[in-house]
Amino acid sequence: GVIAIMSTPLPGSYCVTSSEEDEARANVDAGRCDEDEDELFCRGVQYMSCAADGAERDEEEALRCFRAAAEDGHPRACYNLGCMYATGGRACTRDDAQAVHWFRAAAARGHRRAQYTLAVHLHAGVGTGRDDHEAVRYLRLAAEKGHVKAQCALGLRLHDGVGCTQDDVEAVRWLRRAARRELVDAQFALGALMYEGGEGLEIDDAEAERCFRHAAAKGHVGAQCALGVCLRERADAAPEHARRQVAEEAVRWLRAAANSGHIDACFHLGACYEEGFGVTRDDTEALRWHKLAARNGHPVAQYCLGARCLLAQGVQRDDEAAVGWYGLAAAQGDPTAQHDLGWCHLVGRGTAANHAAAVRCFSRAAAAGDADAQFSLGWCYEMGSGVRHDEAEARRYYHLAAEQGHERAIATLDRLSRRVASATANHRC
């Protein structure tokens, strides 16, 4: 899905921009500060940044100036005082509640960076109670004033429906505004929405690829992985003469992301080596990349390693290791891993046989719609293995699997129907 950007880090050790520093110095030097609070703000900037005359940075004096100006209602002073409390330092200890107080004061006076930063605090529940609805309200205020990160974050909240009514069409409008201003997170998120589609949105693979390409070229690791995945899919439909070129480009982007530690890219690059897609087939490289992804928590890679250990594919057979990898993937909700872990419990492979544990695993995977698990759970109910015998429940799970085309479930239902028909005929006789 689209990656949430609202985990944006809180402000750094000092949040006045270099342009604000230059403006402040110029105003003080030229005597252009008409209001006392303006001059105090400008002096605060100079104390924080080291003045032009070589004076040392003085956070205590900066805090005093910002506070005096903030108490007189200067919005940028309120914002920067909030930043000082948000990060702490020599002049003050970190105090998130004070930071939020001053961000609110700046936001109420229309300071768009304060509105965005306050939204981040409200979403994270830092210095205040979590309030997603209020966070979205401040994001909208900042976005309408042109704050590009707020535009991106608002688009993502509209897509997620967090703190607002879910609206993919409006989400795309805000993401497009941010993407046009070259914000790579927005380009990536817009690409993901175009790739996945949404409520009222049609999938647009061409636009998705363009967005991913823009962000990938600027070093966005998620976009590099996504572009590689898109190109993998496009290669399958490409003419024979172009397929190799597309496949090789896909591998280049996946490798770039994998070398930066992107675990999905590590998994997909391993799959490329396993299949010989865009590279010479190499089981050793495939295993290396899949291990890297698995050790960093990729559930499908963990499942694949479990299957390799169980079936001795490229590694020595190790049933206990297989159960370990299946368990890690199953704990993350991978239904295939849950089913295969259940099978190991059922037959006692890599672990002591435990039919009740097998039923628990099958039940989780069946609830997620896994047809193999629905069939296996049906079998457990039919046989009374790990659960009480219940032919009605067995039939129900067989039917769920059969509706997905599971051949063994279809055959089993046919067998049960013939058995019932035979018993009915014998009874009549």
C-alpha cells in the first residue's frame, strides 16, 4: 500500500531556514525592524545562528528573544520557540507540551510551518493527546497555504481515511500538487495510488511508472523498488525484442534499492536470480538476497526460506529451521506460512506433533481466505483431528475452498455427496 509519510521526524535542533537568517540579519543591519517584537525575533535568529560579526551562538539569549517576541504574538518567534522546546538544548530541556503550546500559538496566527508541525505532533500524540481529526484540519490549513509536505500528508490521510472521510479522488489532487513541486514522497505516493487504484480511481500503469521514475531518479528507495516491480510486470507483456532490455532495467532499479537496504527490493532481486529474470540464473545469489530480506523481517522471504529448508532446495534439509522460518512469517500474518506451519504441527515434522496447534494455524489462514487452509481445516473437522468431529463444519470449509477452485475440496465434497446418497439408498432398502 501507499507508505504513510506522517511519520515525518520532528523538527531538528534549529528550525529557522537560512533565508530567514539572511532576512533577519539584513533587517537588523538596515534598521528595518519597525516593531519591537520583530527586532527581538531577528536578534533571536542571530543568536541561534552565530552573528555576522563572529559572535558565538548563544541559545540562552535566543530563547529570551524568541520568548519576548512570542509573548507579544510574533508568529515566527512562537514557531521557533516551539522548535527549541521540541528538541531541547543548552537553553532549555525538551518539553513537548510547551512545544505544542507555542506551535498552536503560531498556527493560530497563520504560520504554515507551525500548522504542519502541529499536525505531526497531533497525529503522533507527542506533547498532546492524539487527535487525527484536528491533525487533518491543520494539515489542510497548511496545504492551502502551499506547504508542500502538508499537501502530501493531507493526500495520504485522505487516502487512508485517518481523521477524515476517505476520498481517493481528492487525495490524488493534493498529491499531484505536491508532486508537481518535485516532492519525491508525493511522487512516490501518487505513483502507488495510480498503480493500485482506489475508490473512484482507475489504475494507470503509465502514470504510475512516470511517477516512480521521477522519484527513483532522485534517490527515493521505495520508488526504485516500485519501478523495478512495475518493469518486471511490463517485461512479461513486452515484445520479444524488448523484453530483455526491460528486464535488465528492472534488475538495475531493484539492485539500487536492495543495496540501500530496502527489504522488498532484496526479496524481488532474489526472485530475479531464482528465475533468471534480467540476470543469469544463480541460486546462490537468490538465496543470499532472500536471506537478507528474511532476516530483516520480510514475511514472504521467511516463508520461502522455510520451504527451501523443508524441501532441501539450495540448502541442506533442516526441518526445525523450516518450522522456525514458517513461524516468523506466520506471526506476521502470512496465510501460506500459517498453513504450512499447521501442516508441520499436524504431521510432526520439525516439531512435535500437535494437532490442536495445527488447527489453530489452519484457522488463522482459513480466516484470511487461504484455500489450502480451508481444505485442511475441513479435513480436521471431518476426522476429529485436533478438534471435535463436526461434519457440518467440515463441509462448510470444504465449500469455501471449493469456491476458490480447490480441486481436492471439490473431489472431497463429491465423495461426501456420494456417501450420503449411498447411505440414503441403503436406508430405503
